[in-house]
Amino acid sequence: MSTRYTVVCEDDQARAIQVLARRYGITEEEVLKQLIELGLEDVEERTV
């Protein structure tokens, strides 16, 4: 089951997300999913 979240970003963060989406030809939503996944992996690695 999926859960939806709403993310509020500062203008500079939103621009960075847009740039990444354009650069890699993916949606902004996909950029956010990947950033969250990478961040969670980093947290897990630091706690092991």
C-alpha cells in the first residue's frame, strides 16, 4: 500500500529539483522519490 506525502520546498530547492528532472528526463516526483530513497539509505548506513 502506498502513502502520499506533501513536501514544501524553498524556491532554491524547487529549482534544483526541476534542474535534475530536466537533466535526467524524469519527473520531479521521481527526483523526489530518488532523493528520499538515497537519504534513507544513507541514514541506515550510518546507524549500522
